[in-house]
Amino acid sequence: MRALNALWQSVLVIAGGGFLGLLYKGFDRKLAARLQGRIGPPIRQPLLDVLKLLVKETIIPRTAIPWLFKAMPPVALVASVTVLLYLPVGPFRPVLSGYGDLVLVLYLLAIPSLA
């Protein structure tokens, strides 16, 4: 039962964190445009950008190592999602609390920029 509860919290934090992050980016774009005297994109624009990105064709450069080129986006996503599991969200305790420290979180935040 405890493992099922942790799994449920993980899924909720990952889905909620991704959705709220994209929503926050939409508000940020809208606010920046309003401050510059423009209308700006709709708030849902980051969600639409992600959906468009998921349907695009993957083009692999000739000089790239194909398996490594295809493996890096999931590695970056897993690192970002793992950082979410170390943060307390709402009434939930961090799912991975006690299994790492600040150095690990900073390392996981650095991986997406390298991938």
C-alpha cells in the first residue's frame, strides 16, 4: 500500500509539475508581452508547442551517433522529472526525500543542459 501511495504521488507530482510549468511559462510570455505593449501569445501556447514538437519528424545529422542522439532527450527528461520528485509539492512530502542532497539536485539540474 505504501509503494502504491508513493507511485500515485510520483505520477501526480510529475504530471502536475509539467502542466503547471507550461502554464506558468504561458503566463510569463503573456505578462512580458503586455509590459511591452503587445497582445502576446495565448496562455496555452507552451502546451501547443510541446504537442507540435511531439509530432515532428526526427532528423539525425550524418556526423551524429544515432543511438546516442536519440537517447539524450529522454535522459534530459528523466533528470528533470527526478528533480521534481525531490521537491515538496502541496501537502505531499518529497517522494525521494532522504535519498540525496543538494549536490545531487544540482547535478540533476545540470544534465539537461549537457544533453
